[in-house]
Amino acid sequence: MTGFGLDTLALLAVIGLAGPALAAIPRLRLPVVVGELVAGIVVGRTGFGIVDATNPTFQLLASIGFALVMFVVGTHVPVRDTTLRGALGKAALRAIAVGAAAAVLGVMIASAFGTGHALLYAVLLASSSAALALPVIDSLGLTGPPVLAVTAQIAIADAASIVLLPLVIDPGRAPRAALGALVIAGAAAVLFIVLRHIERSGTRKRLHHYSEVHRLALELRGSLVLLFCLAALAIATHVSIMLAGFALGLVISAIGEPRRLARQLFGITEGFFSPLFFVWLGASLQVRELADHPEFIGLGVALGVGAILAHTVGRLFGQPLTLCVLAAAQLGVPVAAATLGTEQGLLAPGEPSALILGALIAIAATSAAGAVAKRRQAGAAPAT
């Protein structure tokens, strides 16, 4: 791919359909993003080289997709759910215990493979994915106090891991990254105050009504303006746009995301930018490096199994094993780590692919654990 025109966009849109196509196979039950990543690997650096992940236009569109994906992840964190507040204490305690276990395992894995990335691995092992796990919980109809508690735990781990990732992936730049993160947090706090005032004064509802009557999509336009401004601020302060997207998502979730905006964001993100981002990520990975450095296959397996082991610490607090494994669901943080590591050359050849492999192992375990939890819940339900 030498240029980037409408024909390339059409090709990428077709390639992105591999995600829904593989997800539609009942026996596989693959998350859509897995198919998109695999398709990107096939047509990118590892495969036939049909698309060029280094093309500036492709990279720009992928960056927009990355910001939108993290924005949606932030909106999935149940900030306003009052039923979670009673579970926050125990959930935070479990998250801290998982983090401690992850730190030990991270040191062991980094030492075993000689990468020197113990802090990065610890964050990866402790991370969860609200965007992945919460839809699984909803789709399976899992309910009850233990499920409520694990939902709170996932939200805490997801938020903490995304904030910590830029600080640990490149420890030498941690002070600058911390300062940039504080700037983004401050900007997000200001946005929260302003948007909450707009919501409480009724201005947002009036704009919503006007936009709906005239079909202007003002809420979506406003959200994109804020997202791009926050992303530009992130770049100016030398932090990842990942934080910008996630912070704005938390703000919208805390205020209350209008259903119409949720549908619009779903359409623009899942319909185009998210598939494009994951295809780009797959295309940018050089999976063949795993063959040249087979030890990184072992690293990927160790990260996937390690994430599951770290989260089984929840058993010490009476958490069902299936929910422990469900809490190990990870996607956003490993993807962000692979993206940052690839863009900034922070990881060794083959290491980004190993991070994705570890995430895929955790996703497979999560899917199986969810199915088992559903069967157990159905078996425990009283007969009618």
C-alpha cells in the first residue's frame, strides 16, 4: 500500500469484517477484536504486507480509533452505579491483593525472560477490562452480590491500570508522564464541573431536543471536540492519548451518558474507527519475531497464565473461582502497552506480540469462566 485513498479505506473496512465473521461462529465465540487483530496480522507486516501500518494517514486514523476505544472503555466504568458503593471496600481490598500478587509474578517473569520490565508486567497482570468483562456479565445475565463485587473490582483495576501504564512502561520518563497525567486529570476535573453544570441547568436537555428535532448530532459533535482537544493536550504534555480518551469517558459516565450519544458513539467507534485501530495494531505487529525469539512465546503464555493466577488471590476473600478468572479479563491495557511500545520503540522485537498473546489467553479463560458461572447460576436457581 503506497498511498492512502478511498480504495484503501474500502479495503480496511472489508478487512475489519473479519472480526464479526469469526465472532459469528458459535463454537469459537471469539471477541470481535480478536478477529480484527488476526486480520491485521495477516495483511500487515507479519503476513502479506497488503497494508502499510507506517502510513501517516493510517496512523492518524488509528490514533483516532485508539482515543475513541479508550473513551468507550471509560464510559463502561459504572461510576454512577450506587449499588456498587457498598461493594467498593471489599473490591478495593481484593484489587490491592491482586496487585501485590501481580507485583511478585511480574518480577519473576521479568527475571525469567531477562526483559527488565517487571513493573510493566505487574500492571498487566493486575489489570482488568471493564469494556470486555462487563458486557460478558450482562450478556450471560449473571447477578447476585458476588457479581456486584467483582464488577466493582474490575472497575477499580481497570482505572488504576490505565493510569499506571504510562508511568511504568518507560520508568525513565515517569516524572514527565506523571506531570502530564496530572494535567489531563485536572482538565478532566474542569470538564466534569462544567458539564455537570450544563446538565443540572437543563441546558443539555434543551440542546438534546434541538439537536434531535433538527438532526444535528450536537452531543456527538461536542463529545468529539472535547475528545480531540483533550487528546491534543495529552500529546502536548507528552502522555498517551489513551489517558485522554479514558478520562473523558469517566467524565461522561459520572455525569450520565445519554442513550442517544451512547448509540452514536457505538456506531462511529464500532462501525469504523475501532476495527480500523485493531487492524492497524495487528498490521503493525511483527509476529514472525516470535519465531526468531521463541522465548517470547513463553513470555506471552506466562503473562496470560500469570494474570489468571494473580486474580485467583480473590479466593482468599471468598470469591468464587469463576469470578476470579472473569476479573482477569484484559484487553485495553495490553493493547495500549503494545501500541505505546511499538510507537516509541520501548519493547524488544517480539515483545508487543507476546503482550497480545497473553491478553488472548486471558480472554479465552474469561470466556470459559463466564460460561461456567452461568451454568452454576442456572443450576442454583430455584425451580418454577
